[in-house]
Amino acid sequence: MIAWPVGVNKTILQETTWKFRSGTVSDTMRSGKKKSRLISTTSPKPFSVTMILTRAELAIFEAWYETDLRFGTLTFQFPKIAGSGDAEYRILDTNPPSCSQWGASTVKLTMSWEEQ
């Protein structure tokens, strides 16, 4: 598991949200009946994460995302969003990091994470 990049703050805005995932899959049997079963014993929890970074922090984050995380294919360690302690997260490719101007020297970074 990869560490969070040094020099980038770990502050997540309060507008960060998460939702419960189903964790089941439905199949239709030959008889026409629907059958549900668990995908696995643990279902990953998706988070919509929003952070405010300086331009210098954004440059560090971008290099870390591309080289260390290999564009989100690897997991990283971060303080647990819903709970205490640390957790393992992965940045989802369905909503990769995107930026928008926040202030004169800051940007708003939004992305989707999945707790492993």
C-alpha cells in the first residue's frame, strides 16, 4: 500500500459524501425465478471526496497519482473518512480526479474513492 504524498494536506471538505453499496447480484434462473446472492463478504464503500489544494500541492498530487498510483490502479493509505484509524483506498477510474479554480492560488479537487 502506498503512502499519501508528503507535502499534500489531508483535509477533506465536509461536502464529502458516501453511500452504501448493495453488495448483492441478482440472477435469473432457468425457471424464471430471480435469485440474489452476495458478491463477497465485504462490499467496498464508495466516497465522493472534495479537497482544497494549493497549486504546489496539486503538482505533487498529480505526480504521485500518475507515477506512484499508476493513474489510480494501486491503493493508498489515508485516515479513515468514516471512522477512526487508517484505511486502504483506491481512486476510481469512473470519476478520476478533476480540478476547478477555488481561489487565487488554490484549486478544488474532486474524485471518487473506494475503501478496500
